[in-house]
Amino acid sequence: MEIALSFLQGFGDVNSGRKQQVSRCKSVRRRRKFVVAASSIDDELGMEQKQRFYESVVAVEGDLQLFEALMCISDGEKKRIDLDYHRNQMDAWSRELSSLVRKDNGDPFRQLGVVNQFFFDELGFRLAGNDDFYNPDNSLIDEVMRTRIGIPISLCAIYRELCHRATDLRLEGINFPAHFLLRLRSPHIYIDPAQPEKALLRRSDLQGMLDKYFPDQPVALSEDMLRVVDEKEIVIRVLRNLKTAYLKANQNEEALSVMDRLVLISPTTAGERRDRGLLLHIMGRRKRCVQDLEFFVALEKNNPDSVVLRALISRYRNQPDEQ
């Protein structure tokens, strides 16, 4: 049974909170900020990796290197990856694609056609099947590069990285409902790297996608659904997908590690602290559980979830951890 996931789904979504603003600082000051941000994380085993994530993602000012950030996610507590190997692999793919694109005349449609042939036919990337869709590996960039199987957002990340390295095409992430997409900045062409048979989309095609994803209730395409997201928002969506995948697989330790990263990147988002607190409750780690839940109810005094959580806090306060 997916105990942790079903328990967490009993509580509503919370979108309140503000993004942490980190000013430019020297490495010593950055480490100090990490210590403060990680004060609610007691996992010494993974602290080195979390600090690398903090410095590569959270504390970055200006443009975030998405590929590097996603490798920091893969380089987790339970598995170390060879970062240089994956950088070299992406470099090799990019060089090969660049040599193919140079044979083109620079037309964006023709360039995207070359990219699609290379991505789908040469490299063999494809969407995970329904039976394996929520496998956590499909959200981990190193595993997607190895198996060539991913979910929409991880396929988009690799496709975008290849384009930015090998061509002059600049692609933006689109937080489309239920299915992450890319869009060429100019002219506007929508791209779905999870759909080899029709990877290039017009705006009119997007309504058909909504009809497919929401068959029981009509959903009209709106501008908000086509909002461009920055690299940090992409990282957050990847982490949330990974959190769901680990919870579905009852891999609570791994889910907790992902939740720690979500709190690092978005420390004042109440919903993330609530979700982590509830998982800690399930895992019997009462002290940290109470810290997170107290944080949530302080920010969300009028949220219906707070009534239940206050009772849990009262029950657990001053009790020792069970493990």
C-alpha cells in the first residue's frame, strides 16, 4: 500500500509562501547561509550532497545551469553518480548534433526536424509506459540518459540542453497542465519531446491535449497554462514529481531526501513543510515532525489542515523520537 502518499493526499494543496532571495556572497558566507537553511535537516550522511545542491541551485544568482542542477538531484544520499561521465556524454551528443545541424540552412523548422531525428531515432529517447511511469528513475537525469526513458519534464530537460549546446535555438519551459512542454522563443513553436510522432505542435494542438488529459470535464486553454517557467521552477517540478514517485514506491527515506531539497529551495512554502512533517510523523521522527508542522500552522492559521495538525503537535510535543 502507498501509505505515505495516501496519507499526504488527505491534506490540501497550499500555494502560499515566497521564494527565498539569496544575494551574491563569498563562499564562506554561502556556507553559513546553508547551515541556517539546513538547520532542520539532521541527515549528516547526505549533508555534502545537500550543500552542493544548495550552492548549485539555491544560492545561484542569475541564470541557473539546469543540467548541473538536475545532476545534483541525481547525486543523492543513496547513490553517487559520476558527474564528469554524464557531462562528457552530453558533450559528445551535442558535438554530434551540432555537426548535423550545420548541414541545415538555419531555418528553425528544419533545425528542429534534425534535432527530433537525432533525439528520437539516433539516441532513442521515449516516454515511459503507463506501468512504469512513476518509476523514480524516470525523473533522475542520469538514469534517463542511461535508459533513454523518461517522463515529459525529464525528456524536455535533455532535449533543451542538446538544443542550447548544439544549435542557436532557444527553448523555454512551459508549465502545461499534466504534461511539461517546451516552446521556441521565436517564432513560437511548441515542442513535446515525449511525442515522437508529433513533437512539433501548434497552439491549436494544445486544446486537444487538454481534452485528452481531462476527458471528464471540459478545460479551456488559457494564457496561464502557457506560462514560461525559469530553471528553478523546473527543478521544483522535477523534485515534486520525484517526491510523488518515491512515496508511491514506499521509499520514504528517499522521499524525505527530496523533501529536504524542496525545503532548501523554497524554505517558506508552507505546503512543503507540512508534507515533510507528515512524512516524518509516519516515520516516527517526532521532533522534526513537530518543527515542520508548527511552521505550517504558524503560516496557515486559517487553513483547515491546521486543526488536525495542531492536535498532532499537542500529542507529540516533548516526546522523544521513536528512531
